[in-house]
Amino acid sequence: TGIFNLSTEFSYVSSKDLSLVLKANYYGYNLESLPFAPQMPEFDLSASAGFRIIDRLTGFGDMEIIGQRKALVYYSNAIERTVQNQVFLIDPSIRINLGATYDFSSKLKLFGRVDNLLNRQNEQWLGYTSQGLRLMAGATYSF
């Protein structure tokens, strides 16, 4: 097996007011005995941004896209001594998250976030879907 990975990243930070990160990966696979790399994408992309909304309130947003993948499933029949395989396509995975943090003081912070904003049932592996929409809120205290 040979794997070729071309990766690029761009980041920008402007003090505490704005930060941006963009990443992209392209993958190439050279396999000896299989026609494709099962469960592996040809590309993935991600973008994230953090920004100050007002003095004590900061927000963030991020997005991740994983390209279409293929899965290979083997079926074996012990009685007939045969093995068959079947190829399944796994749809691209798209995930968008948003959140915010409010600083009451240097020690106490409140946060809220929404994960998987599109409520997509992305398959990470064939037959295993990710959690749908998730809301989370909480507080952190440092001492």
C-alpha cells in the first residue's frame, strides 16, 4: 500500500478579534490487491473561525466535509465454498458547528454550542451514523 497526501493550510489571526483556519487534504492510494481504499476519502476540507462579537462575548463556527467513500463487504458461503463481495457508496459527510462563550470574569465563563447544525446522519463507517443535532450549554470555572 502506498498513500500520497497533499495537504494545505491557511490561518489568519488578528489578536483576539478574529481567527480563521482553512485546511484541505487530497489523498491518493496505490493498492496491490484492491481496486480502491475501503472507507477512505479522496479529500477532506475544514474551515473554522473564531470572532469577538462584543467585549466579553466570542463566537465560533466550523465546518468539515469528508468526501464520498466506498466500503467493501465480503459474503462467504461455507457450504458452497464461495466468497462474493459487494461495494457500497458512503455519502459525503458534512458537519457544521456554531457556538459562543461569555466571560463573566477571568474565572467564570458560560458557553453554548450547536453541533451538526444541519442534523445530518453522516456515516462515519458503513452502517454507523453519527449523532444528529446536538445542543450543549455549560459553565467553566477556573481557580
